[in-house]
Amino acid sequence: MTDTTSLGAGVLATSPATTDQGDGRAVTAPDTAAAAAVTRTVRLAARPPFSFSASLAFIRAFPAMTGQQGTAQDTLTLALRENGTTLGARVTAVPDEPAVDCVLTADAPFGDATAEAAADRLSFHLGLTDDLTDFYRLARLDRPFSRVVDRLHGYHQVKFPSPLELLCWAILCQRVPMPVARKMKQALVEAVGNRITVDGETRWAFPDAEQLAALDEPALQHLIGNQRKAGYLSRATRQWLDLDEAFLRTGPYDEVRDQLLGLPGIGPWSATFLLIRGLGRTEHLTPDKEMTRAAQRVYGRPLDDTAFAELTTRYGRHQGYWGHYLRVGG
């Protein structure tokens, strides 16, 4: 039987040997077997309703993540970078519970702080703590849109694995075809070399800000083959080191937006993209052509800017979620 230790967003399952820290928190005492395995299991609770299968379906269809994450056999596999450590993660649904189990692995021992950071990152990536209650209540009053909710019921917005990755993606995908942007992104990932094996497959973690900042502009240009984007990436990643992700997630919306707009290569559209899909900020929504077309399919009528704004206003601080559901299921 394995003892467990509460760690932030989830529960860390470790080896049996623990010590009492005097504050009610049990911390695993490393033993030889645990050190050899370098594996920890984190259970992450989700706010119900929650459908992990809906999360996997979205990831399979999300072109920016093509080839980056595995979704075979109802299991999500990926790599992430936390506290200077490359970790593999194997994520599965917990039967009959709104929760997932995440098996974290590394090539060297890692501590509680790194496990906590990985747990937080995975929970945020999968939107596990998102509260859908009010959003679904409003959707029930909106008959055309309620059909979208029925199809996606329990889907929590899957964000980019990190807002830094989305920042870089927003720069790379500007004015180039998707396959070209993916090729540039993979060149960055492989150049840094955050590689780990999960379930027999190689997974690559996107570089952290320190790793990207260590690449000067000529090196970036050599990797991605675009001088303008290399300049944006170089300056933006260095500025990112001075930002506080916790503030970006929770600080006043307008202040956060201003900070994002101050990053090189980030305009109004990219800032909105970062706010919703990188930081989970659903308070405001700026429509684009694809979203408007999805709304017109769902509501069965043409929608000008005024009509779209009226629909958006119904959902208040959940309007970003409404827009995301439109794009995914509309």
C-alpha cells in the first residue's frame, strides 16, 4: 500500500517511507527503489462535470499540438519543463471520479517543489479547476447553443501547455502556413533537447524561458529561417523572464493585456489568443472570422458585429468559454 502526500493541485503518491514535518504534512523519505524509478504519481481533482475523453478529443484535433502529445488508449502522454527539469507525464482518467492520475517521470530524482509545479501546470493545461456551473446555466437559456454544450458536456478548456509556448507559437504562426509554423517550432524544441521517453515514445518538452533566452537572435534565425520572427522571439522571451505568470493568470484584466501588448510581435489578436488559450482569461472576447462563422452555423442566421456582441454579452465573464465552445463544437 502506498502512502500519499498532499501537494498543491493534487495528491502525490510516493514510496511508503515518510517523515512527519510537524505541520501535518508527510514528506517522502527517499529510498533506493524510489530513486531508481524516479517516478511519482499525482492525482488531480477536476471540478465536475468533467470529461477527460472530451479533453483527449480536442487534443487529437488541435493542429498546433500535432505530434507533440500522445492520446492513444485513452491516455495522454507529454513532456513538460519545470524548475529546470524535463519531466514525462502519463495522464489517465480516474474511474468514477472527476479526476485524473498523472505519472511523472524524470531521468534524475526531483523534489516536491518540481512535482508541485508539474501538477499545477498539468491542472492548468487541462482546465481542471474551471467552474462550468454558471456557464452551463446560461447555456440552458440559449437553445441553439445548448446543443453545443450537449455535445461537449464536461469539456474543460484545454489550454496550451504553457503561456510561454503560446507566446512563441503566436509569433511563429503569423502569416505562414500551419505546417511551416509547426516545423519552426519543432526546430526550436529539438535544438534545446528536452527529450524524455514516455510509454516507449519520445516526447519533447517545449523550452523554458531561460533556455530560449540563451539562444541569441542569429541562432534563432538559423533554426527557424526567418529573421523577423527570430528578432521577435529573442526580445519577447527575454521580456517574459520579467513577467509574473501568477499575476498574468489572476491580475486585473486590462493590466495583464497591456503587459502582453508590450511584448515584441504581439498585437491585439495575439494578446487575446494568449489571454484565453494561454492564461484561461475568459472575461472578454474579440471575435474573428472563424468564430463568427461558427456562431452563424449554431444560431442559423447571419450575424453582424452588433448581433454578435449581443450574444457575447449574455455570457458575461464566461464569454471566452462561449467563444471557445463555438469554435470547438459549432
